[in-house]
Amino acid sequence: MPIQWFPGHMTSARRKAAESMERTDVVIEVLDARLPEASSNPMIRELREYRQRACLKILNKADLADPQITAEWLAYYNAQKNVKAVALSCRKPSDVAKVPGLCRPLAPHRGDRLKPLRMMIMGIPNVGKSTLLNALLKRRVAAVGDEPAVTKHQQTYDLSPTMTLTDTPGMMWPKIIHDSDGYMLAASHAIGRNAVIDEEVASFLGGVLLQRYPALVSKRFNTPVEGLDGPALLEVVAQRRGCRVRGGGLDLEKAALILLQDYRDGAMGRISLESPSSRLVMLDEHAQRMAEIAARKAAGEEDPNAPDDPDSLNDD
């Protein structure tokens, strides 16, 4: 089932962010290092490119991500115009201390008392924006929680006499085009649980883990994983962790939450759900499917697997 999540307050957040972008020099976009592109809001890119604003992409939670794949993502982003990318953990003060210095070269015409460097933190929910803000200001000004969309209002702070920092609420986008993006976001807890079915998300996550990190899965649950798929892995987790319902059957919902939490906490090891190459393959496959659907529609044929919304043909 495709996952969509766009709470009402995010429409207002987008409008206010667009207004503030005019008075911003550098956008600090916080991403989840385990799924950088899936966790990159296309609306943020559109807003900053329209205003021609430089961007510092922070691949947060880098300590949970596969370091080799993170290096590939850094090379991918640093090859883009007007973009600087860095991998760090917003929970480490020494990492966060580097951020202002990374922003300065992106707007060399700003950064004194007459023209302070104006930075704005943006990103989807639950990627660590509030943790970054608190660490930069060295005091708790933003609520931090394990649930997405904790921050609801935009606020600006003086970081120093030559720097200001605007914090924005986490923003999703109205339509997640790629189903796999929705599942990766849900697995990483960027989407509220009321919009997802945990067993479906965990089954998707299990399939990705079995494909990319079978040895880590096998070690974590002390079981061979050859021949397993996502749903079968949930059954194994339920058996290994004693997840039972009344009557003795397997409690797959509880097993799903265990698998999801293990991934979120990094209990299985350093894991990335996508790489630049896997992203390219996914986009190519999607473009091919859309071309086939468009060809059938042009020929007057009905496709039972075609999306209901014709706008979904307009993929980026």
C-alpha cells in the first residue's frame, strides 16, 4: 500500500519557509544519512533553487549509516552546483561545531555585524533538526522527541553577532511518488505511525536488509537467512524473540516493531537503505514503467496496474 503523510500544519510551514527563503543566505538541509535522497524533500530543493540559495547538506546519523555508501553520497552531492555536503552526527558537539564554518564559504559576502550570515535549517520530520539547533545554540530551545513533526512553528535565533539561524518545522511533500521512498521513510520513523501499517513497513525493511546486509541480519537474530524474504524474516524474528499471541500463534506486529526499532537504533550495525547506484536503478525502472503506461494510454489500452492519478506520470 503506498504511504502518504502530509499533516495540515505543513502547508502553512511551506508558505512561511518560502517567505523566509528570501531573507536567507544558506539553507542547512538535514538528511538521514541512511537514505539521503528518500529523505530529501523536493519542495526544499525547489524553494532554494528558485531563490538561488546555497545549500549545506548534512547527512545526519552518519554513525548509523554504512560508511562506504555515505562516502558515495558525499561525492554525489559535492559534485552538484552550489551544494556542500558533510556527514556527521548532530548528537556529537564536535561535529556540530563545524557547521557554521562550513556555511561561511557558501555566502562569502555575508558574515559581519552589518550583514550577518543568515542560515535556515530545513528537512523532513525526525531527521535531527532540533537536535542540531540545540547543539548550535548550546542550550535547549527546541523540543526533541522520537515522534515525527515535534516542531510546529518557525523561529529565528542569534547564533552570534555575525550569524542568525532560523529553525523550520519538518516538512513532507504532498505526494510521495516512489513507494519505496515512503517505506524507507516510515522505517526510519520520519512518517507518523497513524499513516502506516507496521508489519508492511517491517516486511519491506526486512527485504532490503536481506538483500544488502544478510550477514548483519543473521548475526543479530542468530539464524540462517538464506531463502528468506521480508515476511518470512518477521516470522523468524517472532520465533527468536518469543513474540506470541494468546493461543500460541506468532505475534507479527510485535516482531515488526522489534525489527524496526533494531534498525532505528543501529542494533544490527551500520546500514544504508539506498546508494546513488541503487537510486539510479530505481529511477530508471520507474521511468520505464511510466513510459509503458503512457504508451498504453495513448493506444487506448487499460492497464490495471496504472496509477489512478495521471499527475504521477510527471515524475522528476
